[in-house]
Amino acid sequence: MNGASREAHAAARERLEALTDSSSVDAGQLAEQLAAVTEFLDREVALRRVLTDPVQSGEARAELATRLLTGHVDGPALDLVTGMVRARWSRSRDLVDSVEELAASADLTKAQQGNTLDDVEDELFRFGRIVQSSAALRAALTDRAASTEAKSELLHSLLGGRANPVTERLVVRLVTRPRGRSLEAGLEAMSKLAAARRDRAVAVVTSAVPLTDGQKQRLGAALAKLYGRQMHLNLDVDPTVLGGISVRVGEEVIDGTITERLAEASRRLAG
């Protein structure tokens, strides 16, 4: 997002935080209703263009949204969406993207309120690794010919009772409503969003053997000092790295594995 959309999204995030700070608002229920609004606006392309049309006044757009959504969503969700519709957006799709992100943020707030946000972060990462390692599972979850119900049932069989309910809801929405993005990209975005709730960055750490608690603490402290913010470590074990560790923070990779050293030596010899 850029320009007007960025400002509108930032204001919507602030309103969401204010709503979920209230004990009278169920963050999980708010997330489900915002997800339903996302699906509705994503499907009704002409409508979302009307709701972001700068020619119409903000109040006129809000009145239309109120008429359409009253009876389908509760007061907090309705107030949040009508406030978003009053704002100016650079593109109509940005409105939908923003509502979708707020739905995920509300679910993550629910996990944070229950002191399970760390569990959700770890489960999202582990599920991503499971999908990455199983071509058959990835094919089943991304098959355009498969119904939404079939994909949901598969995910419930995999995650039901084994993962945090917030993790399950987030993954089901990512799989059944991909909105043009890959499953991997969606999971990574959710992981970053979860880390951002504690003003943390995400570091994907790959090592040949599991790190000890002491090693994890020292690595986390070193990365926090290097990047100037706390880090959430997503840990992966891969025996092919042949010792050492590889750390990825965003697009930056710090590779200290023997495999990479051997590859670098080969490149120098070839040169």
C-alpha cells in the first residue's frame, strides 16, 4: 500500500487496537466477522469500487456499507468497516487487503490475550515446514479443483485438537481464501504479523542439529543487538547443512554453515 491507502490502513489499525483493548469486545468473534467482510468485498468487485469511489462522499459510502452489513456483523465490526469506508484509498483492492489483515490481527490479539501468541507463531512456522516437505499435501491444499469444504475438512483433520484454535482459523482462511497469493507467502505474512504484535522481527534459523536453550538465548541476544529489536526464532533442523547455522531475517541471509563454506571455496577455485 502507498499514499492514501497507507494512511487509511494505519488509522484502521489504531481503531482495531482501541476496540480489542475493551473487555466487552471478543477479538475472536471480531476476526471472524472481518474475515466474512473480506470474502464479501473480494467477491463483489463492483461494490468495493463504489465503496472506495472518491467522487462519493465518505458519509455516503459509510451509509451504503451500513445498509449492506447491518444484521450480518455486530457493532464493533460494523463501526470499524464503516470507518474504513469513510477514508480515502488509492485502490479498491487495498480496502479488502486491509480488512483481511485486520481480521488476522484480531485473531492474533485473541491469542495474545490468552498468552498463546508464541504457540501460534511456532505452529504457523512448523505447518509451513510440513507443507514444504510434502508435495502431496501442498498439492491437495492448493488444488483449484478441490472444494473449500474438502480443504477445510483436511485441515481440521490435521490441526484439530493438535494446534491452537487461532492457528487453525488462520491456516484455514489462508488455504480456502488465498486471494492470489501462495500458501508459503501467506504463512510468512502471518508469522511476521504475529511477531510485530510484540515489536519483534522473525529470524528463520536452520542448523544441522537442534540448538540448546543456551544457544538459542545467545543467538537471540546477538540478533537483537545486530538488528536493534527483539527476535522471534523459527528453528529448523536440516542435517544437510553440515554444521553451523544459517539465519534469514527478511531478505537477508547470514550463512555460517559448512555447506556454504564449501560452496564458496568451490566458487573461488572455479574462478
